[in-house]
Amino acid sequence: MKILIVEDDEMIADVISRGLSRAGYQCQCAYDGLEAAGLLEDHRYDLILLDIMLPGADGYELMRYIKDFGIPVIFITARTRLEDKVKGFRLGADDYITKPFELAELTVRVEAVLRRYHKLQDKISAAGMEVDTLSKTVRKNGRPVELTAKEYELLLLFLRNRNIALYRDRIYEEVWEGEFDPDSRTVDIHVQRLKKKAGLEDSIVSVRGVGYRLEAPET
């Protein structure tokens, strides 16, 4: 799922991007309305997170432009007045979130809108694994696999990035949400445990000087 974040505050845009990336989404940022309009011409997005107060073209103006692309939109803005919310929904917004907000709430609302448009993957399959992201259940060749919370998140990261080499620091930052310590063996230990529990010894391979890669065609 590709999400376009249109927000002129680069710090806020970065926080949103990092949070949604950890949840498995691909994010791209635009810092003014005209830049966002240009990106829409050249790229395909599944969802747009849109601020209202933007340089170049404000969120309301951009919303009218987005309509032609048929992409769902969530307004994220400091404007809390009822008339602003009503205007946003009348222009076609699918949701309206006011600042400040918690990333957990934003992630849930993103999932809700994508599910409404039948865009969200509720089930992910590869390398004989079947993961239901709604019930958070895992099966290997039809048999249940019991994983800890971190092992589950680690598996999702590999499945969503199959055949891509993942650096250890990225794995740590996305699963443990902290700063990576090069001397830590946390990532390696959890990868080995996941490989053993899920029977992925031949599918998750070490990449010298980088980290790990899940080798598996999409099924």
C-alpha cells in the first residue's frame, strides 16, 4: 500500500512516515500542494493524508483536484472547527483527524479507510506461511504456528519485503521501535528463533554485511 503524506511541517510528515512505514506501508511526502499535484500525475497511491493549510495550493483546493483520481483521502489538520470538518467531508474526504493525534489512532483509521475500499491485505501468504492480520494468526502449510509478539512483527516485516535484503538496523528500528545498537544480538537471536519456529531455515537467508532476506515468490 502506497500512501502520500501532504504536510508542510517536515517534522510531522517524518513522524507520520516512520510510524506508517513500521506498520508496513510505503510512504512518500510532499510539502506543498503543487508538489503533491505533480506527484499525483506520475505515481499511483492507495491513500492520501492531507493537511489543509499548505503553501502553493491549500488542502481544499487539492482535494478538488484529487477527486479525478478516485483516491481516498484523510484530512490531518489543526483546524478543529465544525465548519471545517463539514467542508472537508462535503468535498469528499473519507475521514478527518485533528492535531495533535496519536500514531496508533492514525494507523487504525488508515486501516479502516483502506479496508472500506477493499485495498487492505487481510491475509499475506508466502514461503508456505499464511498470516491473517485481523486475527493475528499464523499457519505454515495449514498448521498453526505460535509466535511471540515480536516474532509475529518480524515475520510480517519479512513477508511484506520478500526478496529484499533488510539491514539489521532497519529490522530493529521497525520491530523494536528504538535506536539500533550495532553490538546487540537481539535481531539475530529473534531471526533464528523465528526460522526454527516457522520452519523457514531455508527461506530466511543471511546477507553478508547487511542482514537478512526472505526468499520466496508471492503465492
